Amino acid sequence: MLLSKDELKFKFSRPLPGIGSHLKMAPAMRAQEVEGLSDKIQHAKLSAVLILLFPEDSSLKTVFIKRSEYDGVHSGQIAFPGGQKEAFDKSFEDTALRETLEEIGIKPTDIEILSQLSDLFIPPSNFLVKVFVGYSGQRPVYTIDTKEVQSVVEVNLEDFYDESVITEKEFASASRGIKIKAPCFTVNNIDIWGATAMIMRELLDVLKIENKEPKTITLS
């Protein structure tokens, strides 16, 4: 799966699936929470993340980070580079690019922003996330901020269209103090679930190739 930059731009020019995609990879309780989210979103903290795409070996790859362990709701999780919008950021796009530079050392001048996906609200941390898709013409060189990031994980996008990578698992919810069932992508020996999986699902639905799409599971 190697889409050119122009092909990517064309796919991103179409209407976004939004919540319809998000719910395909959401924990069971998310569907129940949707109706009551509008009031909470008005008081949410604002943040932005970057989905970075780059070509390598006739494939299109994307970049995840494994967050460092800390006393917080997203400790050790797989995520996209990103973080909270600061007062000095001129835009959410600037936030996503700044955080990517700070966390994994990729310069904004090496990234072309192609599109913005749907916003996603994360109740446990009270963040409203703005999602940007960026493109680099070559494989990135990383400089990792070890205080925030344990490691970088690169994944071939085509791997996400293999039905075997989507399963249902139990995950510990630090915010709720319980284990919750959620769909997840298991690729490259990592589990991608929660907000990151929901964002990823929208990207995959937008980039749908040769009438393929990831499977949808019904939570038990």
C-alpha cells in the first residue's frame, strides 16, 4: 500500500466519517457516554496530535510513540505524538508540530500537513483532541525525549487491514480503577486501543484501499 501524496490529498478531500469510525474501536461504555459529552466538551482542555505518514519499501508507514510510565491516565500507552495546546501556539497545527518536535525530534520543516481529521474528546483526561495528518517524503530520524517517550513504533498501514489484527481485550483503566473491554489493533507486538485506536480507525476508513476495510467487532 503506497499512496502518493496527491492520492492522499484526494482521499482527505472527501467528507470524514467521524464518530461512525470512532465507535468501531471504542470501549463499550463510550457509546453510552456520547449523549452526555456535549456539555463536558465545552470545558475540555485543548490538545493536538499528529499522524505522520511516510513512504518506505513500497509501503506507507505511520509513527506511534509508547509513552513513558508516570502517575497518570495515559501512562505507558501507545499514542500519536502530541499534547496540550499552549498559549504561545498560534494554532492547533502548531501544537501538533511542536509536540512532535519535542517528543521525537522531527522538525516541522520536514513535515507537510495534508489534512485534519475529526476531533475526539477523551473523558478520562478531559482533553478535546485535534487530529492532523502529516507527510514526510523520507523515513524520519528520531531524537526521543526519554522523559515523555519510551520508544517509537513504525507500522505499515496495510497491516491494519488484516482482519487478524483486530481483537477484543481487557485493559486496566487508571481513571476508573477497573478493567474495561475494548477493541484493539495488535500490530508489531503492541496493543493500540482507546483514543488512539479510534483516531486510527477514522484514518483507515478514509484511506480505504481496494474496497478493503478493517473488520468491525461486537463487544461481548
